Amino acid sequence: MPQPAANPPTLSVLQARILGVLIEKEKTTPDTYPLTLNSLTAGCNQKSARDPVLNVAESEVQAALEELRSRVLVLETYGASGRVLRYAQNFGKVYSVPAASVALLATLMLRGAQTVSELRANSERLYHFDDSSSVDAYLQELTTRNAGPLVVRLPRQIGAREHRWAHLLCGAAEPSLDPTAELAATSVDQQAELVARVSRLEDAVAELRALFATLTAGRSTAPDLAEADQPARLNR
């Protein structure tokens, strides 16, 4: 029985962004799809709904497209006009994944690591998932593919309720703190430090109280030298 082919070679960050943009625009702006080089570059450099935010030149996008075209991940076409070269994606067929998985992977390529809830909301325009459990089911399938996993569940961050998921199209994913989780982690560290400082202060205060009590007890039992000497002075 033939073994399933392994995943294609890993992508660069820019190549993943290009594929994510093509998948996104195919669904959200079908009238302008396939995309020209100019519109594709604008989509790669888009500031909203992108993580990380890129600033790449058309020449860089063109070079990345050539590599993607050699892997059949991108197809060239002149469209209906037959005048301007345009680009379309062939991601689902190359990676042998269904439309729902393509939508999830595109959302991860465009927006970075996300929770199941975030993925369901952010991929709504690309594919409608009935509930979060269906998103989780597709993610589980992507982790157990015979050709190799395409996503990974990251360790849950401090203060976070849900695990985040990341794609593996660009190689192993490195967990990183998002701003809210980093703030939560910092807050926990600060609280621990504060507790330790308070504990040290309480110990110091207890030692001072014990010392003061010892000194006070010694003073109260010692004879009052001034009073003891008074009769002697009166008898002189």
C-alpha cells in the first residue's frame, strides 16, 4: 500500500502570507480575484487583521511568487481581460485538505496563533463553522495527518483560559506571549514579589517587637538608681 506523500517543503513567512491573502481574497473579493501583483502586495502589507504586519516591496512578492509557482501552490492566469497577469492559489489541492481546513490555515497564516473561539470568529468570511467543537475537530484532524501535522496546540499561557493554535507551514511554531498574556504574567510576578516583601517586613517587625519587649522587661525590673540614692542625699 503506497504511503501518503509528505507535506511540501516549509514556507517562508512571506510565502505563507501570500497564500493566506490569496485564499482570503478569493472568498471576500471574488470580483477582483485572481489578484494582480499590485493588489497582492497591498494585501500582504495590510495593517489590519494581520500578524505580523509586513512591509514588503513588489519585487519581494514577485520572487516569492516564483517559488510558490514552482511548487504549484500558485497558478498564473491572465483572467478574462487577457492583459494583466494575475495569481490564484492552489493550496487545498497541493496539501490535500478540505475547504474548512484551508480556511483555518489561512486565518492562522494571516493572523498568527489563535484560540478555537478566535479562529471560528476570524474565519467566518472564509468558511462557516456551526460551533467551536467543529473547529476543534478540524484542528485535531490537521494534527494527525499521515502526511504530517499542519497545526500544533501551544501550551496554555499564564492567565489564559484557552490554548492557542499555530500553523506549522513555516516550520516549528515557537510559543510567544501576546500582550494581554504578557501583562497577566507580569502581574503574577509582581504579586509574588510583593508577597515576599511583605513577609520579610513582617519578620523584621516581629524581631523588633521581641527586642523591644526584652528591653522593656529589663528596664522595669532594674532598681531606680535615682530613687535609691535619694534617702542618702537627704541624710547628708
